[in-house]
Amino acid sequence: MVDLAVNLGPLRLKNPIAVASGTFGFGREYEQFYPLRDLGAVITKAVTLEKRVGNKPPRLAETAAGVLNSIGLENPGVEQFLAADLPHLRRCGATVIVNIAGRTIQEYRAVATRLAQAEGIAALEVNISCPNVKEGGIAFGTEPQMAQKVTAAVRGVWPGPLIVKLSPNVTDIVLLARAVVEAGADIISLINTLTGMAIDTDTWQPKLANVVGGLSGPAVKPVAVRMVWQVAQALTVPIIGMGGIMTVEDAVEFLLAGATCVAVGTGNFWQPTLAGALVGQLADYLGARGLNDVNQLVGKVGKGGDKWRNCV
């Protein structure tokens, strides 16, 4: 028997396999492939105060080792989510983590306030890669003081576990992580997409209508693993690792680097059954090595890494 349960700060998950926001919708498209209750958690696509139609198409562009997207946080708004999507996820038995976004700190606070009135939400994940329209479009997650302000605003109205999803488009990821933890974050998600661009060599035009977008997939995994490792070495905060997970070995890399939980993103597009399959594959990985608890992997690279290797 292998124990896959993990404590993600104050949040207890049956296993460390989740799905990343923006790649799983609200779960309806994927429940035909496996029961959503089998996952450690379903992290929803971003929910905003009002309905958003997103950016103009084309909004996706495939790259050699990943995908560029500029979806623009299309979603039905918080009221529709509460009326239709959350009840469906609860009926499926999913552990629900709601990703939230906004154009201003007041919008983040308003969404979190509304969600705090609902039942069946295990945690919030705050997307601070959004542009702050009152600050000239600067992303909340690129400046420590702004990251602290939005985190503190949500913390003030949301009583449950609070996750903050950090942007990798910064010079010092530890500085940002420390800032949001000091403002009340219980858990850190690493990483959001890297800023990228692709150009059509026939039309000589950008492949995305928005010109630039977020790069996800296997190309970003080494960056993501490095950032998870850096934050794990500097802070004791639990981490959800994500970025290019396509195999159980990819997931294990993040755990060894210091993540307690991992989230499958672009891999859901490539293989819709992937996240569900990883639960069993992770148990097999542990069993094949004589391990009986997934927590025996967490953070084994870094401090004590050499000692661990000598014990295998």
C-alpha cells in the first residue's frame, strides 16, 4: 500500500495531482475520461467579478515545445460560476480550488467576498499575473508591494486556505514569494506562463491577435523546477509545482525540488486522460522503489540531497 495523501498547508488532499487553472475549464470536458474526484484537486479556470469574453482570436499558437495563449481570462463571471459550475463540481465529488482574477484590487476583493459566502470551495488561488488597470497595466505579480496589497485584500475577506500563483516574469521569484507569504498567503503556485511571441513567416504577422501571450508546456519545465527549488530552499511555505508536466517523472521532479503538490496544465490538451493516469503512475513509481508515502519525495533535492541519494 502506498499513501498518496499530502498536507498542502491547511489543506488535506487525497493525492498530490491537481490540474492547472485555464487548462481544465470547470471540469465538464474532462469528466468523460475519469472521475474528477480521483484528483487531489481541480483548480478552475479564472473567475472574475463580471463575465469576460476574452481576447480576439487567434488566441492559441502551438510552438515546438509548448503552446502560446492569450485567452484573456474568458469566463462566465462569479455569479454564473456559483449558480452552475460549482454545484456541478461538487456533485462530481471534486476538491475545488477556485482561481480568481481582477483588473483592480477592489475586484479581487469583491470576487473573494462573494466566494466566501459559498459552500464547497476548498481554497482560492489568486492569479496575480493580471494587469492592474489603475497602475498603467503593470501586472500585480511583478512588483512585491502590489503583490502584497492584492494578497492582503483577499486574505481580509477569505477565511480559508489562500494560494497565490506567481508569475515567472520577474528577476527574483523568492522576493515575490516572501512578499505574498508575509501578506497572508498559505500556499504558493509556481509557475504561471512565461511571456512569449510567435510570428507567421508567410504573413509576416504575429500568430496571436494580442501579439504576445503566455508560453506553457515542456519548454518551461526547467524554469519552473528551478523556481520551485529556489522558493523551497528559502521559505517553508507549501508549493504547488507546475509547468510542462507530461509524465510521472516530470511530476516527481517537482516533488523532489520541493513541491508538495503538482498541477497538470498543457498536458491536459495533449492527453486528456493524463492527470487521472498520473495518480496511479505515481503510486507505481513509489512502490517500485520500496517507498510507501509520497511525502518521502518532497524536497529531497537540495538540503540533504546527497544523503538521500546515498540511501537509495
